[in-house]
Amino acid sequence: MILFVSDIHLGRDNLRNEHANESALIHCLRAHEPDIEHLFLVGDVFDAFIEYRHLVPRGFVRFLALLAEWTDHGIPVTYLVGNHDPWHRDYFETELGVHVVFDSLLEFLDGRHVYLAHGDGLTVNARGNNLLKPLLRHPLPVALYRTILPGDFGMGLARWVKRRFGNTQIVEATVEGLRRHARRILANTVADIVIMGHSHQPEDQTWPEGRYLNLGSWHDMGTFAELNEKGLCLLRWNGTCAEELNLDPVVDHPR
């Protein structure tokens, strides 16, 4: 069994809510532990994340401990960064054994070619993101931010910016743009399945070219996906177990 989770946004709410969010996630992952073969974290695991040379943001040690425990037992964990958490260095790799990816992936999983990406900057309507993404991920401005600003102030500023300017509303143009991107990937690569997040709107769409699944948002809805020998399924954690998510049909737009 392979699990996919995105948009957890650890650190977005007050401490009480964040402990509940983390606890629910751990409970869900533990419930799937006997059969887990690979865990994919598909971006925006943290609402803001800046890793320094000698410092990492505080909090969520129970979740991080679970990741380390799994990798110690040979269960691979792959982390595709999103637009909220791109400033990783090597902490997750060296301390937790987690493979961190800064771009999209095309993986062969359970006999299927699966394309994975968080989804930020992949749509034609995301002009602001497309302009800022190269700047925010370029080594020079990232290094300047880390070195010029004190760590506590720099992390606090990043969290304030995310709270003040982060758009948590579902934008239909983004939803449609990710859908179109998925169909292009299916039509022009060997991918059989496209899995993304970012929009916070779960979606499961099948075309002649293949299948597109948007994971929605763990933070907002507790949604995630499972791939096993029976196929791919979009699920929601209800607090005690996973239940299949029944979605309204999507109106198919021409490409």
C-alpha cells in the first residue's frame, strides 16, 4: 500500500488545533502502518518552513518521529515541497531519512506510471506564483534571507506573511488549471495517473488519456489517497477510520 497526503499545513492554527491536526494525522498513518510500503508527502506539509544551517523550526516532533521510525524500518518516505515549505536543506534527509524533492516526479508504482507534483506554478493563471517561484527558490535570495535576518525573526516574518497574504480560498481558475495540466501530462508522457494537491479541492477525474486525482487538503478535510493492488482510492479520515470520499461528477471541459 502506498499513501499520498498533501496540504497538511502544520503550524497554521493555534497550538490546540495544531496538536489535534498532528494527532489525527499520526492516528491515520498508524492505522495504515501494517501494510504501508511508501509514503508520499505532496507539498505544503508545513504552513511555513525555513531550515537554517544549525536550526530547524520547533514543533511537530511526534510526526517527525513517526517519519524517522518508518525510514529506520525501511519504509520509504518521499517529500515533494510545496509553495509554503520549499526552504529545506538536509535535515529531513540526514536526520529523518526522508527523500526531499524540489520538483515533480514520475514514479513507477504498483505497475503504474504516476506523475506527482504539488501543483503550484503549473497553471497559466498563476502569474504571481510563476514570477515569484524562481526568486523564492534561487540560492542567493534564500541564503541572504537566512543569513541577514535572525532566525527567530525570519521564521516569524515568514509565518506572518503566510497568514496575512496566503490565499486559502479555492480559486476555480486554479482548480481548472491543474485539471488541464494533468490532462496534458497524461497525453504527452507515459504517466497513467497524475496526483497533485495545492488547490485544496479533492478531485477524481478519468479521461481516455488516464486518471487525475487531486488530494484536496488534509488540513481542511482530512483527505488523502491510497494506492494498492485494487487500484487508487481517494479517502477521508473520519477520526477513527478511513472512508471512501464520494465526489460530485466533474464537468469535463475541452482542452
